Amino acid sequence: MMWFLMILLASITSHTLVCICSNVCPKKCVCDSAKSVQCFRLQSFPTGITKDVRKLNLGYNHIKQLKGRDISGLTGLEEVIISSCGVEVVEANALRAQGLLRSLDLQKNKLHQIPRGLPPSLETLNVGHNRITGLQESVFEGLKKLRLLDLQNNQITNLRSNTLSTLVKLECLYLDGNQIETVQGALRLPQLNLLSLGNNKIRCFPSAFFTPLQSLTTLRLPGNLLSRVPLDLPHALSYLNLDRNQIRALRNREMGQLRNLTSLSASYNRLVSVDGGLRLPNLTVLELPGNHLRVLPSRLSPKLERLDCRQNSIQEVTFQHLSGMKQLKHLFLENNTIWNFEANALRNSVHITNLALEQNLLSSIPGGLPESLIRLDLKGNRIEAIQEQELRSLKRLQVLNLRRNKLTSLPQITLDLLPRLRTVYLDGNPWNCSCELLGVKRTLLARRVEIPKELCTEHMSAPGDSWRAYLMAQDRCEEYFMETAPEDQVEQTDTEEYYDYDS
């Protein structure tokens, strides 16, 4: 009987030790109950990791190579992160045994090629910020479940479309920040919905390059050398970014098929013209700053909500330009040479909340602005006076920017016409600090409107006659305030959210 008990005890002890050992976390690692392991300050791949681990995070260590024997026993892995480790080589087929692996992150290393023999279960592969110079079709063989491929910021110079043709489930492809000069063939990726090729050296695309991409909704091509909008763009596109190229015109014949496009950005190109009545019926955002436009684009989509034409050479804004923009909310026209903003030019834009006209040549506030305006920016113009009729409609205005104009006075009626005003920028004007202006300042402060602190501040240390003159002026102003004080203060009403562009 004693002999039997001793054997039983030994068996229990052995089993307990095995269980304890199987749950031991490797040195310099943190393990949690979700079968996740994260390690720090390693010089090589850690040993002693439990075989049932699902997530392995080795980011920000010093691991120069990854071999099959390091990881072959970890067959339950679903996610592996070995980023920012200085990895130079991943042995071929090192990850083949990981039949459940869905996500592999090898970004910010020193890889010269994509690892070969990756498991067919892979859905996300991030090898951005490495030293990869080319793509081989054989590398992607069997990756029929891959949905996201990130190759940005490598050294790829040539994109041959057939190298990616086996990725039949690919949805997102990032190739930004390479050195791609030539693009060959048609990109046959039927499930692709996002393609990003920004900051390369692409001058043009083959005529059939985009034709097979019938699921593509987002296309990013900023920072290339394109001189025209690529041909045969997919009908499904909803977002198109062409910033920082060399495009001179937006034409219907190149874009007329993009009837689902909602956002178009062609900032900092060489645009001199935009076809009138550009046939983009669902466009809601049009970004065209930093071009050479002399005329504001007109007859655009009736659904347009945001139009940005900053830093162009536009001189006039008329009702004819804006009459069809009935859903417009944000209009940005800063840094042009606008001298004429026609009265009531925005009378059809009854939803507009933000109008930016800073750094132009306006001599007065445009008349007939919509009541919906919440922010009006007129900084850096040539406005000398404010007329009552210019502000009469602006019952909802919260922010008024009049910096660096030629104003000398601010009529008291301004305050009565702007009951919701909460911020007014006034610095940089040659103010005549009369009693009326000081009264306006006092009223603004009483209404808790934010104004420049330095507006008409008097120095109390004036000597001699100047001091006496100052005291007499103060007395006169006090009398003026008492005579003109309104019986009831204008109450500050609830404010609405406004677009907070730079003031």
C-alpha cells in the first residue's frame, strides 16, 4: 500500500511540474491569460514560449534574423509582430508551419525582399519601411486570403501588375513613398477597394491599368509627376487624391464616368482650368488650393458641401459662379486677388456656415451674406468701414475676423446686429480710440465676447498736459457711456459649432 501511495504522489508531482513549466513566461517577456506574449530588450528570438500562444509581439528588440526553428513549434500563432527590430533576413518557409497565422507585421526593419513561403492563412502583411527593391510573383503564391498588403516606404522602382495577380482577395494595397517610375500592365485585383501610390515618380499609367479594378473606391496618387488625370478610372471611385502633381486641367472627358465620386482633391498642381459643369453629380468635397485658377469653378455638383480654392489667382466671385451650390457649407477663398465679391452671390447657399476671404483685395464686407453664416474671415483685406446693411443678415455669426484691415471705427450698431457673436479679431487696424469705440469695447466685454486685450488700452502715466487731457477725455467718455447706455443688455444665446480653421 505504501509503495502504491509513493508512486501516486510521484505521478502527481511530475504532472504538477509539467503544468507549472508549461505556464512559465520566458525571461524579459510578459504573458497574459489571452495567450499573448510580448518581449523586451532581446538580442535574439526568445525560447521557452508556450506552444498555444496566439499573439507574439517582439517589436522594438534587436533581432537580426528569423529562422524556421525559432518559431516552427508555435503552430497556434494568429498574429506576429516583429517590427523595428533590425531584421535583415527571414528564412524561406520559416512561417510555413503557422497554419492559423492571419497577421504578420515586419515593418521598419532592414529586409531586402519579402519573405518566401508565407502561410496561405495570412490576411494582413505589413512590410513597409524596409529596403525592398522589387516584387516577385512567386513570393505571393498561395496567399489567396491576403486582404491587406503594406509596402510603403521601400525602394521599389518598377511595378509590374502581374506580380500581384495571385492576390485575388486583396482589398487594400499601400505602395506610397517608394521610387516607382514605371507601371506596367493591368492591375487584376477584383476585390481591391483602396490603392495608395503617393509620393513616387509616376508620370503616367498604362491605358488599361485601372480597368479591372471595378471595386476600387479610394485612389491616392499625391506627390507624383502626373500631367493629366489618369484615363479609365473605375466607375466605383468615391475618393480621389491627386495632390502635388503637375496637372493643368480637370476635364469631363477624363472624369465624366466618376458619377459616384464624393471627394476630389487636386491641391498644389498647375491647374488653370476646370471644365464648367464637371459631371460629378455626387461630389460633396472639392479641394483645389495652390493652383493657378483665375476663375472660380462653376456649375459644379448640387451636392457640394465644401469648396476650397485657396492660394489661386481668382479675382471675382459672382452669383453665376455659386448659384448651383445649394448645399454648400464651407467656402475657402483665402490668398487670392479677389476685389469683387458680388452682393447676394451666396443667396442660394442657405446652409453655408464658414466663409474665408482673408488676404484678398476687398474694400468692404460683401453684402447679402446668408443668415446661416457662423464664421466670417476677412483678415488682411482693405476694408475701411463697416456698414449696417453688410451685417444685418448675420444673426447667427459667432466669429468675425477683421484683423489687418484699415478700420478706424466700429459702430455700436455692429453689436446689436450680431447677437450671437462670441469672438471678434480686431488687431492690426489703425483704430481711432474714440468714446464710441471704447464703449463698443466695454459692451463686448460685458457680453463676454472674446476681443484683443490691447484694443484701445491707454497708458496711465501720461505726463503734464497729456495727463490732464487724458483725464478730461475719460470724463467725457464716462458721460457718453451714461447717455448712450442701452436699457437692456443683449443676451448671449446658445452657440453652434463652427469650422475652426486658422484665425
